[in-house]
Amino acid sequence: MKTRVLAAALSLALPLASAHKPDLDTFFSEMAIKVAPGRQAQFVAGDNIAGYYEGYTQTSARGAGYLIKNEAVFQGYASFADNAPNVRAASREQVLPYGHQVRYANGASEEMALLSKQQAIAMRVTSIDAARLAIRPLLKQTGAVTRAGNLAIIAPGAGQTLYAALAADQPFTLDDDFTLTASAPARTLLVVAAFAPSAEEARRRALALVAADPILAERRKLYQALTKSYLATSDRQYNKALNWAKAASRMFVVEEFGAGIWAGLPWFRDNWGRDTFIALPGTLLVSGQFDDAKAVLSNFARYQNLNRGDKEYGRIPNRVAAGESIIYNTVDGTPWMLREALEYIRYTGDKPFARQMYQLALAYFDGAIANYMDQDGLLAHDSADTWMDARIENKQPWSARGPRAVEIQALWYTALQTGASLALEAGDQQKAADWQALAARAKQRFLRLYWNGSVMADRLRADASADTKVRPNQLMLVSVPFDDFVPAQVQARVLRNAVSELLYPYGIASLSQNDAYFHPRHENPLFHHKDAAYHQGTIWGWNAGYTVTALNKFGYQDLAWPLAQNLGRQILGLGTLGNMSELLDALPHEGGRLKPSGTYAQSWSVAEYARNGYQDFVGFKPDLLENTLALSPAIPSAWTRFEAVLPFGAGEQMTIRFTRRGPVQRWSLHLDGSVARTVSFDFLNRDKSRSQTAFKLAPGQTALLAVANGIATLDGKPLAVSPRQASFASTIGTLRFQTPRAYRTQHFPMLQSKDVLKGIVERSEYK
């Protein structure tokens, strides 16, 4: 009887309108982070070439200003009306992804934008009444000044390489301190500062930009980028944090060493292999920036080590940086790249690129199999060649994870499967079969070696003994492979073990707080070097990403959701506004205060937050190699509705409108594209099992899907449904956040004297 009533309810699903994106002004108004008068808060913006701006609200005297590569060119600016300064310390200020807006009690306002791909900054001051307006750019150039019309050129001084060109939208006078004052009273004054290696290039760019409205142009460009994909839920704060995560991720996309993604600011302004490809799906795939994704992949491919006599033959770099040799000391960089190459191909259907990546895979597997694959078919490596890579004075590892770390095997298996897929696209059936056979062997041996029936090893030591420290890496067994590397039953136990021990409301610890090696704070110089704590408890923002993936797979999205909310509050208000730090101290400080650490803005932290929204909550993972749009949603019970635009292919997109009424989820799915696609839809049931259905969606068609408890209808007609994944709720049980221990030094072995862990490592006593 209940089944018939539910089926009737499903059939009542009504057509829903397509997703509605806000207009440009509304979008940025909703994104703006407002800052209380007097609060000096850090914010950053990027130029997407080789530079970034770091400033602070309520002042122009703090922050690094605008740096292009390593050259500081611009500190900030001040504005004036009738010779009276606009005092920012008492203003109403709001931060935006491109800069900021400031409003004063006298009705005057300022706006600054770092202009993407221009190496230029635009500044505007506006007054209610006409006044002698002025802007003083705080330039770093100290060379000779040349005037020509509404333009001034400042030459580089000693040790500098870049010219600055100042252009205004009206005649001006120029003081010795570079104050540009409008020659006649006006209600607005626009000034552009452009920077270039030659005076002529700086001049041309400044004049071209000031002739239009560069701030509006920047807003339009950014709006188009941030709304190419779109997700708006019933929780406005989450929507705001998600859009900031997308904007912050985009900031790190640069061209300094060819197309790449910086790892972090201020000191990780390099293209790191591992970091790049962990960040790539959240930065460039879920956002629909597919050309940029391909460019990043192609750029790293050209740096592949093709020296056959080298042990690192076939690897892509660990880091590409200016003024240094390219280094290849990473075991996981190339597996991550291959995984993301296949994910890009699945998003886009770019089969010619699959053949290009097959060539990269050939060299990689030749080198890895010859030099690093062990007798069990697993991937061996140095103790500091995983993401936990800190060393004592570049010698012994602080947190040894060799020679066989758990997530490296998941990546190895995934790389082999990816290679087989690429080989098939390239027409090499034999290589596909060879690599599939190696993947099967790794899968078989892994479980016997790492899983004892109740606990997953974080690594195997050199003597093949299992290191069972509780770390989050085991969760990548769930998130990294495209299929089940270990049985779902084991994944469920792994999820329970890791989350129960490690997951706080604000992030997941890199080591259990109950472990003797646990360090409660990152920077704690009375007791240890900061690198001692780097991977021994300290929370890494990006680790929350694969934690959410694992929780949602098994129907625990209502624990993932408060974690996402907390992370969203960190993005919007903790440390650098609109961004996320590399790290947090594992345990809160006085009053529950969270303390950011490491880089103040980290690419993979925000990228994973963006990825979770699209791939794990909405659950969109297209596979155009199979002509399939896969949806595996895990919608938090707090979401009563959402709208989404999900790009894929060459200019195609699927638009979704979701509502919920009782147990029934209603999905309106509209396809904008050139060919019909199969929608593969697997959905959670009340008992946390998953059911699966599939149907065709034609271009221009809107389908009305309704699902609940193993039943599905399409446009009111029953759909065939099959089991997708059993419920593991009885295995996992009720999951809750770990309660952070109080910070009392006497309770932590690593704080009983100075450099405890260092002594353990140097005496070769690390276990």
C-alpha cells in the first residue's frame, strides 16, 4: 500500500522552471564581504599571469600590495576630494574577488580592481557633488617621470625591471608623490596603473584600459567565469562561500611557467605537480573552464622526464619554479595528473587528447614499473615523497610514510586503470590489457597486506609491518579510484574508523589526537619546529574535500553538511577574506578560536570546497567517453531546493532544479547540447543504500524525475530501478564529530620537552 501511495506521489511531479542566475550587480552584491569600520582584514586578488595583490581593509599601509613575480610595484592608494583625504579607517568597506569597494560618511566612494590578464590596477573615486578629485597610487617605481597628455610614465629604479604608466579619464595635474588631481571639478575620477617591461607597452595598455570602463569589464569577465557553472541552494551563506571558493580557486590560475595553478600565497607561487592536479577539478572542471584545464595538463606534459637513464623517468615534476632546476621527487604527481587527464576527457569527450595523454602514460609506466613497482605489484617510494613530505633540514622525514603509503596504492591502481582507458582510445589493446592486469594484481595484493579485518594501515614499513597510525589518508581509498579498489564493506569500516577518530567540526586532523606523536599546534616554537607538527595532527584544508566525498558516498551527507558550513564560515571570515589558509592548528585556542597557519591562501583548500559542491552534494560526474551524464547526489536534509547549471562537452550544459517534499525528491533536468545523452542517476534511500536508474535526455528536452526509497518516475511514468550499493549504516553506525581535547601541555608527549619528535627521528626510533 505504501509503495502505491509513494508511486502516486512521484507521478505528481510538476514541470519546474529552468535555473535563474542573478544579474551581474546582484551577484556581486550577494558575494560582497562587508567589513566593520576599523577592522583591518586581509584580502587578495590575482592577475592570472604572474602576480597578485595583498591588501588590508581600512588601511592602505598594510600588505604586500601588488607583486608581479617577485617585484613589488604598487602598495595601495589614497583618494581625496577638494584636498581633503578620504579616511579609510572610518569607512564602510566590502571585499570582492577583484578588489574592494569603500564608502565614506561624506557620500564619497572608492573602488579598486586588479585587472585579470592585464597587469594593471584600476582605481576610481566618486563624489556626490562635483569636487577636485584626486587619487594617489602608492607606487614602488623610483625612476624618472615623463608626462604626455593624460598619461605619466615612471621608469624603474635600481633593482627594478617594470615601468609604470598612469592614465586618467580626464586631464590631471601630477604631484611629486604621484597624486593625480583632476584639472576641473568632477563627480568621478578613474585612474589606471599599468606595468610592463617597456615604457611603450605600459603606455599602450594604460591608455586602452582607461578609455573604457575597466572595472565594469573586469566585473563582467569574472561574472561570466563564475556563473558558467552555477549552484544556488536554499542556504544563502553556503552559496556565498561556494562562489568565493570558485573565485579564489580561479585566482591561482597563472601563466608564469606556462599554464599552471599556483599552490599558495605567499610562498608557494610555483606550479607543484601534486597540488596542481588535486586542485584542477575544483578549479577548472566543475567551473567549466575546460580550455584552461587542457592547457594546464599539456603544459605539465611538456616537462615530463624523458631521460631513460634516470630513475625518475616518466614522471612529471614535483615543482616547476623560476630560477631553479625542475625537480621530480614526487611519487604521486604523475598518478594524480593521469587521473585528472581522464577526468578532463570524461567531462569534455576530447578523444584526441586521450591519445596525447596515452603517450605520457607509456613513458610513465615504463619508468614506474622498472624502478618503483615491487614484488607485490604495488608502488614503492621514498619516505618523504608523498604529500606528507616535510624533512628535517632536507634530510630525515618528519613523518616517514615509506616505502608503501596507503593512498599511493589507490593512486597507482587508478593510474593503471586510467592508462588502460587511454590505451583503448589510442587503439593499443595489448597495453590496455597489460595495465589492467597490473591493476588487478595490485587490487588483490593490497587488501591482504593493508587490511587486518578491522584496521587499515597508513603504510607498510620497510619490513612489511603495518603502520596503523590513524591518519586521514585511508579515506582516499574511497575518493580516488573511479571504481572500488577495496570492497565497499571495507570502505565503510575505513570511513567509520577515520571519521570517528579524526574529524572535528572545522576540519580533519592529519593524525589522531590520541597518538603519541600528535602536535596540537603548528607553530609552537617553545616546543618544536613548525615542520614537526606539519603532518602530525595539523589540519589541512584540502583533506576535508575527500572526507566529504567519502561521507556522501555512504549517505552521511548530514555530517558532511555542517563541516561544509564551518568551512564556509572560514572562507568568509577567518584569516584571508574569501580564501582559505593551508592549515589550521589541530586544537582550538582560547574561547574556541581557530588559528590559521601555513600559507594564508591555498589553492587546493578552496578548490576542494568548490569540487564538493558540484561533484559530491549535487553529484555530477559526466563521462562523455560513454555518452553518459552521471549523477550520484547526496543532498543534505537542510537543502529544501537548489538550482544548478552544470557545463560539460563543447559548450553543453545540464540545468537542474531540485525540490523536496517529504521523502520525495523532484528533479527537473534540462539538456542544452547537440546530441542525446544517457543520464545515469543513482540515489540514496532512507536506509543509506543507493538505487540506480537511467534514461535518455534529448537536446532541448526537460525531464521531470522523481525519486524516493527505491522508486523512480520520469514525467510521471515508472522507471526501472536496480540496486546500486547496499546500505552500510549498520557497519558505520552513527557518526559524530570528534571532541577536541583541551590544550594542556602536560597531556601531550610531544610537548614534554624541546624537540621531542626531532630527537626520536634522529635516533632512528620513529615507528
